Amino acid sequence: MPFQRSSGILLHPTSLPSRGGIGDFGPAAHDFIRFLVQARQSSWQILPLGPTGAGNSPYSSTSAFAGNPLLVSLERLAERGWISPERLKGLPQSISAVDFEQTRAVKLPLLSAAAENFLRQGSNSARQRFSNFQQANRWWLDDYVLFEVLRQKHKSATWNSWERGLARRERQSLQKARAELAHELEIASVIQFAFFEQWRALRETCHQQGVRIVGDVAIFVSYDSADVWCNPELFYLDSDLRPTVVAGVPPDAFSETGQRWGNPLYRWGLLRLRKVLGDSGRRSYRYQWTLAARSGR
């Protein structure tokens, strides 16, 4: 289909000069949209916005569906009464390279505190929006927040090294974890809610200003992700839940030796089967896969 000729700028939101040591969806992001309009640019190309894993790359995410908590603007949360502006005084301004470890150490506790405040005293309308968000996104949200909280409990160790019941998602182990970590899971869900509220507001500003967002997604999902943990049968894994084959590229102009990305490959045949048979086909295959994995085949 034909497209009108246009121009734009590629900029990941983490590069914006925001409070807290990293760019986010706060005032600087909305200012950037107005700058694009003034510069007669009609597109803002962004990179993936998911929560990053090892290496902090937006193409190595712990979820294909969740948002990166570091992109949540504390300033916007303060405006909504989630956190006192006094607690934001002294936060560093992101004006150079991001120190991810330091940023997490400073920003994540403040996000958790804001989420605590929301759960205690959020307005009725906001709490209703949160409830609606949970219902609409339960298909990925519940598993993702459990994965992230468990990952934190295990000091970011890869999921296949967790206790057997958790690594293999045995029902009793998952039920016990959800019960013991219920409050932490609720906090993580609120932070995701804040991400998508602010992301929607940013998109609305783009729409109002006539700026199109050009998105991007990774070709493969990361091995150390909620996606693989929740759906091991969809990937080529061995009996110890480790990838047997991984993605990469052969030698080319960029690398004489090629690149080994490490993403587990999809079982395309199963995905086609699921498309034809639906969830019943998935349950049948998962049962067979589980039996094979337990027997070491």
C-alpha cells in the first residue's frame, strides 16, 4: 500500500533527559513530541519498550508483552498523588550514559512505594481502571509478575536453575508461590498499570500532534523470559529445560565469525498445530511434552 513521504527521528525514551537517571514517559517525552512538530517531523521511531534482562538491551526482554518499569515517570506519579514530590528531590537527571544498576537501586524502590500508596489510597476511578487493566491483561500479566518477583527472589538467576517445582511450573509450587508473594505480585501489577497508563497518554499526545509512532519488536523472545518459562513446549529445549538450538546469523559484512544471539528457536510445527486445534491441541501437546521431559526424552 502507498505511504505518504515523510521523515522522523529514532530515539528510545531511555535517552531523554528525565529525572531518576534514565529517560521515561514524563515531561521530557511530551516535550520531545512538540519538538518533532516544530522540526516538521511526522514520525517517532522507538525501540522495544519491554523490561530488559541481561545486558539491558531492549531486544533482550523478560517479556514480549510487559512494559519496562524504568520508563514509568515518577514525576507523573507525583502529579497524580501516588508519591510525595519531596521524595523525588535529589533524583539525578539523566544527561549522559545510563548506569542501569544504580538507576534500578534508586528508582525501583520509589516505584514500589508509589504502588503501595496507590493500593492504600488510590481514587475509586483509578482503582477501577486498575481492575479493568488486570482483567483485560490477565492472559499475560499474572504469569509475568510472578516470573519477575521469583526472578528477584532468586537474585536474577536463570529460571531453569530455580527449584524444580517452580522451574517446571508444577501446580502446587505455583499456587504456594502466588499465595506467599501475593502482595509483591500486586505491587508489580500496579507498576505495569502505571506503565500502560503513561504509555497511552504519550500515544494520545502523538495523535493530537499528528506524530506517528513507528514501533519495533524483537524477532525472537529471550530464553530467560516469562514467555519461555510459561511455554517451554513451544521451544526447542532439552530435559533440563535448556535450549538445544539457538538463533543467530552466519558470517556477514558485520561479523566475520557470525553472531550467536542465544534465543531458543520456536517449534513452528506446534504453533501451526495450535492455530488449527486451538487451546485443546495445546493442552494435549503440553501434556505429552511434560511426560517426555520428565522421562528425559
